[in-house]
Amino acid sequence: MPVQTRQIGLSLGADLCWPACYEEIVQRLQLSLPSGPNTVEFAVERVRPEPFDLRAKPKYDLVIDRVTHWFYTTREWVKKIAIMDDVYVLNNPWMIQAAEKHTTYCAMMRLGFPIPETWLLPPKEYPTDADFPVTTRRYNKLFDLNKVAEQVGYPMFMKPYDGGAWRGVSRVDDAAALHKGYDASGQQIMHLQNAVDPFDLFVRGIGIGPQVNVIKYDPVAPLHGRYVVDFDFVNDKELATLQRFTRVINAFFCWDYNSCESLRKNGVFHPIDFANACPDSQVTSLHYHFPWMVKALVKWSLFCAYTKRKPKLNPNWAPYFAIADKDLSFDEKLLEYDALARDYFDADRFEEFCGTHLAHLDEVAFDFFGTPRAKAIFHEKVAALYPKHEVEAFTEHFYGLVQFWRKTESDRKPTLARGAASGPSAGATS
Ligand SMILES: Nc1ncnc2c1ncn2[C@@H]1O[C@H](COP(=O)(O)OP(=O)(O)OP(=O)(O)O)[C@@H](O)[C@H]1O
Ligand SMILES: [Mg+2]
């Protein structure tokens, strides 16, 4: 049978650990999949930015891009290959550039998500050149910050409308903190958002294609301890709701890979941050949850490359708004939104693909994450982040948590622990 190679590009910055594990696992899967009269194989390579002819044909079928939000040469290259050459890119670069936190709040409020009361403030200061002075003097309305705050309600959070990485985020408990924070915000456009306070649970839903993993999160722990290892911290209904939140947000914004933070108060989950289309993907943050993330990325990217999934260049919001306008409860609407989202991600076909062609992935990943090679990859990542005297201890720490993942995996699926998988299991590549 003629062999077609699907070329996958990894567009990277500081990431070290997931790409190396991704490459190892794809290689160990030894895939050779039937596709009509052809056989499809997969090759993975790291993208190297270079001058490019806008009409040049790229070699890639799919690119996993992790730098679009700050590395603009790559952003523009990714746009070119998506528009001109039908390359599937994770994530849609236009929707990263255009849909900052503010847009996502507005859109999900319109869909009825329980986003806390949020106001946008014109900035405290403006540039003194161009038309700024005349425009602000002529048109900006003087306002009473205390009155705005009364409507938002204390305690609240002040944070940039396009935030990320906790830049400029502060908790505001009273008028003194409000004025201090606003005075310090300079030319930034800030939101005031009512605090979900007290909350009894903080979770992050990590979404990759239609797959969503809901992880307990501790925002005040040191960085290596924020993603908590815990089980059964939500009931089935809550889990389904949280998975739907993330999947709907991602389908709505054409994001394949994103995370959603939600806080629970009085039994209701309030999403507060879900424009994170380059989510934490390091073993040093995710540890126990890292293998899930790598496997989910392998599955989704192979599915997209194998099926030649067309890049989703434009969001389609009208069907969501039509549901929002119906006379239904939010739970009922969420179910309907999720049906759109699953359809967007071709979830049934994806699950069938995984069952048919990637049945051996669990074994391959289980074995790989117990190898010296996996440990060496973790070591490299830890060495890039930690002071020298902590590198060995933290490598053991993260590797140990991944071994705990292997234990829980083999408890869940006892056949995994019985023997090393040396290649595809029978039927996996049929
Ligand atoms: N409305 C809120 N209620 C309670 N806590 C909040 C609220 N908004 C923000 N926080 C707290 O502040 C933190 C940072 O806010 P947010 O996640 O919106 O900013 P960010 O800069 O996008 O963060 P990151 O990119 O690191 O996730 C949250 O993780 C949470 O701990
Ligand atoms: Mg956040």
C-alpha cells in the first residue's frame, strides 16, 4: 500500500518536557493506519522560524503552536499556513489575538454562564501624545469609582481586561485598596470583578479537543503544588457541568487547547478565567496530571492529522446565541451548547478513532512514563527551572508523582502492569 506521511510540527518556546514525551510516545506507537488505498504514518518535527515565501507550500499537515501569543513571526506564519494551505493549527491564532479575557466574559455571560458581576474601567492614565488628550478631555465621562465598586460589591478583584499570569491582579477588600490599586494601574484597562468569596473548591478544566480533565487547584500553593492530586472532589453532575463549561468555551472560540478556572460557592461553579489558550503543560506544574495531558494531545493531534481535519478559521456564534435566547434553564442550555461543542470537535468520530487505532496508547504511555528516558526528560525541565541544589530532589518529586499516576492507572486497568508493551497490540493498527 502506498504510504502517506502526516507531518506534525511542534512550534515551541521554553517548553521542554511535553514535546520530548510527545515525540517519544508517537514514535513508540508505531502507527501505520489504513486510509482508503493508502497507509498513513506520522512524523513529528520541531518548527524553525525562518524567512518564508507567502506562497510557499509548508510540509506540515498539523502544527501544535505554543508561542503565537507573544512570538509574532510564528503567529503570522501560522496564519499563512492555515489560510493558504489548510494546515490544522492548535490553537486558532486569530482567536488568541482577538478574544482576550474581556471578550470571553461577555460571550459566556450572554450564554448565561454564572460569571461574577464584572465592570470595565477606563484607564487611570492615558498617553499624552496624538489625539489622546483632546479625546479624553472632550468625551471621557468623569465617574465616581466608589459608586462603581458599590455595584460590583466587596470583596472584589481588580485585574487587566486582557490578563494572564497574574499580571496586575489584586484583591480589593475596601475603598482604600480600590483607590490604591486603580492609581497604580496606569494606562492599563482594568476589570473590577466581584470575588467568589468564600469559595469551597477551585478547579481547572483542561480541554484538549473534546477531552476535558477537571483538576483541583490551589491558587496559593507554591507553583509546583497548585495542581492538586485528589479524587472524587466533585459529584458526577458537577463533573459533567465543568467538562461542558470547558468544552463549550473551547468550541465557541475555536480553541483546541485551553483551560477554564471555576470556583464553587453555595454549590454553584463560577468560571472566572478561561482565556488561557496556551495552558500550563509542564511536568513541573502538572506532575501527576502530566501524562493525561500528553496522551490527550497525542490523541487529538493524531486524529486531526489522520482525518485531515480542516482548520476552523471562523467561529460560528449564532447557533449558541439562538440557544441562549430560548426559554430554558441554564442547565438545559448548557446541554444544548455542549451538543454543538461535541459536534464541532467531531467527538463521536474522535472516540471511535481512539478505540480503533490508539487502543495501545494506554500501555505505551504507561510503560514510557516509567522509563529512565522519561526521568531524564523531567530532569532536563527541572534543571531549566530550579536552582542547582534543588534539581535532584525535585526531579525525584515529579517523577515520583508520575509513578503514582502509573499506580492509579494500573489499579484502574490491571492489564497495564502485567508486561511491557513493545509495540501496537493486536488489531490496533488494523
Ligand atoms: N472573581 C474572583 N473571585 C475569586 N478569586 C479570583 C477572582 N478573580 C481572580 N481571582 C484570583 O486571582 C487569580 C488570578 O486571576 P485570573 O485567573 O483572572 O488572572 P490571570 O492573570 O488570568 O491568571 P493566570 O493566567 O495565572 O491563570 C485567580 O487564580 C484567583 O485565585
Ligand atoms: Mg487564572
